[in-house]
Amino acid sequence: MATKDVIVLADLLGTNKKIASDIRTELERRGILAVNLLSSPGAGKTSLLEQIAVRLRDTAKMAVIEGDIETERDAERIRARGVPAWQITTGGACHLEAKMIARVLPQVPPESEFLFIENVGNLVCPASYELGERLRFVLLSTPEGDDKPKKYPKAFTTSDVLVLTKVDLLPYLPFDLEKVKAEALELNPRLQIFVTSAVTGQGLDELIAFLWRARRDLTARHA
Amino acid sequence: MATKDVIVLADLLGTNKKIASDIRTELERRGILAVNLLSSPGAGKTSLLEQIAVRLRDTAKMAVIEGDIETERDAERIRARGVPAWQITTGGACHLEAKMIARVLPQVPPESEFLFIENVGNLVCPASYELGERLRFVLLSTPEGDDKPKKYPKAFTTSDVLVLTKVDLLPYLPFDLEKVKAEALELNPRLQIFVTSAVTGQGLDELIAFLWRARRDLTARHA
């Protein structure tokens, strides 16, 4: 990259960080736990959110912001579970940016306890853009292969939680669960790891319990 | 995006297009059929190339350029099949650019008949950068889901060939093969579609036959 391009990129990232910081402050003041979900296309972000919606809807207020290049499909899937959802279509851009979240935020019900932001399906670019989240989740599905953390390190080094998805397919795949956990923890020792399947429900109760603990920590800090 | 950023991006794309055009001219003059492979991480690009290597190595000279953010793993897998391979690690960049290919090109044996370029695993950014290829392949693996063409249209509208991979997993997945074919063809009616599995070998002979026909067309045109 030429120096000029590097400066433009640094400008963009700096501006994004500032907006993200304002969003984070506002959300934490309101007691809303915001989670930014990153993964490759088709790793199961929307399916995971559908399962979280089913498990939270009677006990909590949640909202979802969906990011996609095109189509309203993911927001429609979430709304079908009775959860308010807003679709951001980036029209080509490979990631969400904080200013896109800032535009939707006034519509998020102030009494929400959880706000999930599903990023564009991309294991590279979204890792460079904070959106004001308190927690970043990276999802890795078993069919993608157990070599992904070292090949796409930034998504793993910048995340708080690794959700391994589609583990119901393990009998049919060459995927070494222990190897991928070890490699991910080598990159980022503070990663919390959940082993899940949206089909069988494996690991989802543990994930829900984790989310409630994280929200309690957030509100205790801002009480 | 601010106007300044749009201009910088247009500059980058224009420069890339010029370099790609020079590469294309040079490769076609030499009779080398170049294929640029795009897909999400873990859709099976390297596995497909391993299977092509096994099927071509006794009858053709092929070479592979591997693009990744980090690690030499993919080039090592290809070399293990007896095929010359060069690894480009982008160190964070989400796609290959033509200038990266231009740097490696002098090392590609001039008598090669096929050059495969495996792009960074990303269904978004690589679609905007020509690398001097004659054919662009987009791979979509069945676990990613049948909604991907409309959600990530550019990879499908700019490709010549759609390779559906991992169809051996179809019995375990909610994936509608006919729906995805129809949606992909709606976006790009000239797409050639191959239904494949690197595990069972399904569809690979047809793909090899297609590659030979494409190379024959190339050399006939430049004879």
C-alpha cells in the first residue's frame, strides 16, 4: 500500500474507533450488553441467534442488528422468532462500521438487555472495526476445518469468545476439536470457548448462562 | 465513504486492472490457462486443487499460487502432491492483488499448461480484484447454506464457473441444490456449474474435462 493509502486507512479506523467508543459508553450506561458476532459466511451466526432468541425471549429483552452485503433475509429470520431486528445492507462493503450502528441505535428499545450485532460474513475485514460492543464472538463451524485460527488470526486475537458451531457434523468431518482449541488459545489465552450445535442444542445453555453473567457484570459496574 | 476515499479506491482498482491485463496477455501468449479460485474460508479450495493435481499430474504441467493472510500450510499441501507452489502471505490484506501475482510470475515454469491461483478465503473482497486470470471459479460448500449467492452476489456475477463442494455432506444438511443453482444462474446466466465432492470424487472428471477444453480454446486462439 502507498503511504497515502495507509494514511487514509488510519483516518478511517481512527474515526471508527471514536464513534464505537461513544456507542459503547451509551449502551453500557443503558445496561445493554452488546455482542458483535464475526465469522465466515455460513458458519451459523443467524442460526445461533435464532437459538439464543428461543432461550431468552421469555426472560429477557433482546434486539438484533443484521449486517449483510445484500438481502433482508437474516433480519426476517430473527423477526420470525419474535425479536426486533434491523437489517443493514452494506451494498458491497465487506464489514460493518460503527457509524452504521449509530444510525440504527435510536430504534433499539431502551429497555433492551442484550443487543446482538451480526456482522457481514467475512473472517478478515470485520476484525478491524469496533462497533461499540462489549463482547466480540468469533464463530468457527466444523466444516471450515481446524486450520482456520492460525490462517485468519486477527478474528481470534481480537475476540473474547470462540463459538465452535455445527459440532453435530463431527462424525462426518476430519476436524480435531482439541487441536483447534489449543491453537486458538495459543493465539489468545483469554478466549472463552463454547462447543455448540444449533441442531442438537449442545452447548447453548452454557452460552446463555455466560451471557447472563456478562450482563450482570456490566450492570454491577454501572450501578 | 468520503469522496477522497472513493477516489483512492478507484485509483487502486484502476492500477490493479492495468497490471492484471498485462499478466493476462503474457500468460495467454505462453499458453498458460490461469484460474482464480474464490470462496469463503474452508469451502475446499485447497482440497479441490489437491484433487485436480492428482488427476492432472501425469498428463499436464500445472503450478499453483496460494494466497493466505498467514501460514505456508496450503502451499505445503500442494507441494506434497508433487506440484510447484508459491505461497503469498498478505499479512492482513483480505484479497490478492495483481501486483502480488506479477512478483511470483517469473518463477512459474514457462512450459506450464495450467496456473491455479487460490485467493484469500473471503467471499467479498477478492471479487473486486482481477489477477490476470482467464477463468474465475467461485466455490460454495454445502455447509455454508443455499442462501449465499444472493447475499454475496459479486463473487457469483463476476465468475465463469460455480463449483459446489462437499456434496457428500448433503444427507446431513438442509441445502437445496436446485434452489442454489437457480439463484446463481439468475444472477449470472453464463455460469457453468459443477457439483463436486473431494471425498467421493463426484464431478471431478467433468471439471478436468472442462479445464482441458478451456485450455484448448486458449491455445487455438493464440496459435
